[in-house]
Amino acid sequence: MQWRGSSSERSEPGETGLTGDWTRRRLAPGARWAVAATLVAILVLVGARAGPVRAAAAPADPATVLAHEYAPVLRLKEVPGSCDIGKPYVPIDVNLILGNPEVALRGPWDGANIVKVGPTAQDLEQGLFGYHLDFPGNALQPGCTYEDWQNRLIGSGTPTMYAHVVTQAGVPGRLALQYWFFYVFNDWINTHEGDWEMIQLNFDAATPADALTRHPVEVGYSQHSSAERAAWGSAPLQTVDGTHPVVYVGNGSQANFFTSDLYLMRSSAEGVGCDDTTGPSVTVNPNTAVIPTETAAYLRAYPWLGFLGRWGERQAAFFNGPTGPNEKLQWTEPFTWASTSWRAETFAVPTAGVIPTSATDFFCGAVARGSTILRQAKANPVPWLVAFAIMILAGAWGVSKTVWRPADPRRVARRRHLGQVISCGTVRFWSHRRLFLGIGLLFVPIGILVAIVQALAFDIWGLTPMLAETGRANAFVAGIALAAGIVMTFLALAIVQAATARTVADLDAGRPVGVLSAYRGLRGRLGGLVRALAFVVVVQIVLDLTIVLIPVALFLLVRWSLLGVVAGLEDYPQPGVLRRSVALTRRHWWRTAVIALGVTGGALLVGPLVGGIVLLATSASFAFVNLIAAIVNVAALPFASVALTYLYYDVRAREEDRVAVAADAADGAEAPIVP
């Protein structure tokens, strides 16, 4: 090979033999091109590995980083035996139902009028207050429709939740991180299409970047119309990898809980029911879609957040579809919501131990069946209206078959028709109402005492939430507190019955009587009354807990229903208060049942019924509700006691007549005619 030039040629000033002369003199033109190509290839490879060097990577948005850092982990209860075995409802991407021809948008003026089939996010952005989305199916008769529909939707998507970072005007230095979940159906006692649930993490931070430098202060889980709070890092909150809160989702209701348990929930908007988060469960890590904070920005990204209507078909009361996140208080005022709606604990229904599981199952099952009946009555009211009409007619027939007049309360110790027992008792009570109301005032201190005992028990053993709304608790203490309330209420009833009976007898005899004298007349009688009542309460509780023996408990309760009256009127009842009551009612069980169950039982239910209405319609505590029930009892139970006293004299007269007739028949005398 011959090189170009000669070895005697010198380099130009500034050139070196290695970089100048050597490459020029030693390499042929083809070789120089090969070297250049190799150098270019090396530079390309290095650049590919190192990435672009001119433009630095854009920094991640702090709100997005924060949202992924604390994304919750959902534990959803498996539901064997459901329409699609083991598959619970999961939070879905809202886009799966938008533009979907299976969904209709209906206007507020006509429930049958369809505004549009398959409404889009842009359609909902217009606001449309009073409009409804309507999914395939009937919320009052759901069957398997919604489970099947969800499974079709999820086939084209993945579980999704929406993260929202928000601050509140007037609350500086604080930031809330919210995660919103949308479900296609709520399958709790208040079945309805669509369901928005959420959890919220509160930070002592002004910005998302600041929040990334610290942990949340507390977290709140939505549960129907309220929420439960927990301090970060404390029980009962569970986390995965230290930052991802674990959420146990109620079966069907989608309410959020900190632990796996069976909960008794009460909501003024939805009623009372059981929420089940017990295992086995499936773990779900939904995709996190981050919603911008500013209104204009989130409407550009998620136009459906402008919707002011309801995410589900129109129905009456709590069967109606829910409003969206942007219509909730916590969307713009998260800390006001936290201060007014969060509570410290929830009440877990005992599933084992002191209270038998069968009793718990019976209660939750009864609530579920009651909800089903209510839905069926709403969906098809005709059969239920017919049944109600039959009951009214049956009651009217019974009323027409007895005699109500004359309603002369004098000469109390004589036979009367059943209607006259009630009407005479009513006349006697009303003519001396102040006296009988004074006797009934015993229920006020008893009601206050019951509330104090329950409050102390719940506070000392950490059961305070049961006084507020829901709660998780020690079953043994809860059982003692509630049993104490029941025993004291029945003791007060028995004492009032005894005092009322003595008052009726004194009035009939023309003797002077007052509230204090009525109670003073019970001295020496209370011991036997309390012992008899204690026996009755124990037997009734034991029989009721077996469930199957409730009819036996009811039968015995009627037999023993005169124990208070017997204790008040008979100085030395033989062969004892209970056995004397049984002897009087043995041949008159149905007659006694009408007064004992119909009148006394109805009077006992009036107080709790009024209190229950207050409980569900307001945020009143259980202590306040107990007090309301006690005030109602002041009038209701003395009235029932007066009627029971007239029944006592009626059945006693009938028994005396029967004995007299039997004696005359034994002596061969002509039996007297008994009216």
C-alpha cells in the first residue's frame, strides 16, 4: 500500500503528528470515511443511553405525586351465592357510563321523558339541576341486573378512583387529599342506582409540595351520612407500605371502614341497617385519576363534574339516585365537614361471644327483610294496600263485636265487656288525668337514670359512639348497659301498675288519694314485686335469645301480665304474685292478651316509636331519645295501667262467678244466671 505524500513533509504550525499529519498521511480516503462513520455510531449509542442532554425532564406535579403516594387499598367482601359468585361492586371509571347507550338522561318534568340516550361528559357539564341519569334496571327490584351490567362495564376498563387536593377558604395552612369512588349501584337497605363514596386525608400543610414532606394528621372514611376518623399512625387505621390506607368496604352499601367487622349503622337519611366487611375479601388497587384543584381546570379535564343532577334513576325518598362530589359539602369545605360529621369510633355488632350469633343474624336479617318489604311495597303497592285494608277491616270487625257503652267507671269490681274495659279505663284516666300523670312521672327519673348508666358504661369502656350514631364496642358492656335499661323500665312499669291499681281502688271507694299516698301504699309489697319481675325478665331474655321459643315467651308474658296489679291490690296474694296472675288469666288468655299486648304493649311502643322518629329525623343522641321516650311514657303507661286494672277486676269477677256456679252445681242448687 502506498501512502500519500513523503516522510520529509513537515506539519503545519499548530498541528501535531498524531492528529494532523498522521491522519492525513497514513489513512486513505476510504479509511477516513470508515473512521468517521464509527465515531458517529459511537456518539449515537452513547446519546441513546444517556438520554437527551439539552432539555432536562419536566418535574412531576406535586399534587399528582401526593395522590399516588397515599392511594388507598380497598378490601372488598367476596359475596358467594350472588348473581356472579364472589364478585363485589367495584369503583369504576365514570367514562364507562358516559356516552353509553344503556344510560339515559331524564329531565325533571317527566320521569318517563328521555332527554338523551348515552349522555356525554359535555352534556353533563351544562349543570342540569333536577335531571337524572337512568341506568338499566329497577332500583326497587334489582335482581342481578346491576351486577351483570357492572361486569360488562369492567370488561372494558379497570377499577378507578378520583383524587382531589383541596384547601378551604378561611382555613390557612391546611390541605385535604380526597379519594372519590363511584359505584353503579347501592345494594343496602336503601337500594338506589349510583353511589359516590370517599375518604379524606387531612394535612397540616399549605401546598401539595409541603404535604409531601410530612404525614397526614388524620383520615376520615365516609359512612352513609357521616364519617369515622382516625389519627394517622394509630389504631384502628391500617396501612400498606406505611402510606397507603386500607379501606374495608361495606358489602352492598360501599360505606368505608377501618377494620373487618359487622357494623350497626344508623343514618337519619337512610335508616338503620348492618354493614358487613368481614372476610373473605378481595384486594383492589384502583387506578388513580387526579382531579385539578381549580374549578376551570377540573371542568376542562372532567366536564361531568359540572353536573348538578343525580347519578341514578329518580325514586322517592332514600331510594333516589345520589348527587355528585361537586354537590357535597366536603368538595369545597373539607374541614367544616370533618368538624361537623366525623366521629371517633363505630359500633361493631357482636358476631361471637356474649351475644349468640343467631341473635345478631336475626337482627340483621330482620332489617334486611324489612327493607325488602318496603321496596316491594314501593314498587308494587297494590298487594300491600290490600293487606293493610284487610287488617283495618279485621280490627274494625273486632271492635264491632264488643260492647263499648255504657262507659261507667264506677263499681270497678264487676264484669264488663272487653270494649267496656277499655272505655271505662279511658274515662277514669281522663277524669283524674293530673293524678295519673303524677304517678307516671316516675318514668322521667327512671329515663334519666337509664341514660346515665348507659352513658357511663359506654364512656368508661370506650363505647361513646353508640350514643351518637354507630360504633364499635365491647359486646359484654353494651349488653349489660342495654339490659340494665330494659330491666329498670319494666321495674318502673310494674311499680306504676301497682300504684295505679291502688289509686283506682281508692277512687272507687271514695277514699282520699294522692301521688305520694299511692306510692306509700306499696310499702311492704315491693319486695315480692321485684322478685317476681326479676324472674320474668330472666325467663323472657332466655326464651327470646333462642328465637324459636319467642311464641312461648309471648304466651307466658300474657299469663304474667297482671303481676303489678296483683301486687298493688292484694295484700297477701296466694300462692304468690306470678301464680296468682296465672290463675286469673288461665281461662281468659285471649281476653287478657288484647289488653296486655294491645293496650299495654302499644303504650310501651309509643315512647320508643316517637324517640325512633326523632332519632332518624335528627342528629339527636340516644340519651336525648331515651328522655323523649320517658316523657311519652308518663302519659301512655299510666293509661294502660288503668285499663289493666279494670281487666283485673273483670277476670276476677268472672273467676268468682265461675267458682260460685261450680259450688252451687255441686250442692245441687240451681245455677244463677250470670250476665
